[in-house]
Amino acid sequence: MTSIFNKSKGALDEMISLLEQLTGPHAYTAPCAQLSNASIGEHTRHVIELYQCLLAGYEMGEVNYDARKRNKLYENDRAEAIAAIHGILNNLEQSDKALTVICGAEEPVSIASNYNREVLYNLEHCIHHQALIRVALIANDTVTVSDAFGVAPSTIQYRKECAQ
């Protein structure tokens, strides 16, 4: 069985591959009408920052995804986004341990979780945003993504079973 770390790393590697293929001055930053005028860069930044929140909270055992920085550099500079993803890849594999996830800014709620569960959450979140990015790429014939890009592992398995 593939580890959750390998699956997460695979999804992040796919993000890097996609970002490296984008050409033109605005392919990364252009608003996409089908995504409520969000850009590929905005979706990429969002994925990066949730993983960064998890890694930043690991040591203290508290993760607050609402406290992300919303760093415009990641949504406007493709190279910076790729560098940030490499940073996540280099630090993702940590020992499992108990975490407290804090939700909400005004009236926070905390729930018990663990590191491996939060890596899984981030993977599913990444896949969700990959699916949205795929929508933005429909008109872009110069970018190649795998058939699995933006598709949940359970859906891939189901499709394989149906094909047999």
C-alpha cells in the first residue's frame, strides 16, 4: 500500500509539472471566468498555504488553517510557488503525532486530529484544487496533465473496476 506521504508527494509533483508547463506572461495569473475569476496562481497559493500551516503547526501540535498568510507572491510568481512546493516536499514526511486543529477566527473551535490525518486532508484538498485548475486549463492546449490530475484516488479505482 502506498503511504499517504507518497500520494501527497505525487500530487504535489504533478502540481510542479503543470506549473512548469505554463507559458506566456499571464497563464498563471489570468482570471478564469469559469472559476469566478480566480487564477491558477490563486488556487496554487491556497494549496501551498494549507500545507504550510500544517508544517508550521507540527512542532507545537496546533494547526490553524485559517491563519494562513495569503502570500500574493505565491499566486503571482510561478517560480516562487514551485520553490514553496519543493519546500513542502522536503519537509512533509514527519512522524505521526496528535494535533489540535483550530477552526475559525472569531469564535475558534478546536478538534483533535493527528498528523497523518491532516496530511490526508491536505492531499484531498490539493486534489480538489487540481480539479478546479483543470477547468481553467480546458482552453489551454499546450499543457499536458495526467488523467489522474484532479481526480480522487477512489474515483480512479472505481473507473478501473468499471473498465474490467
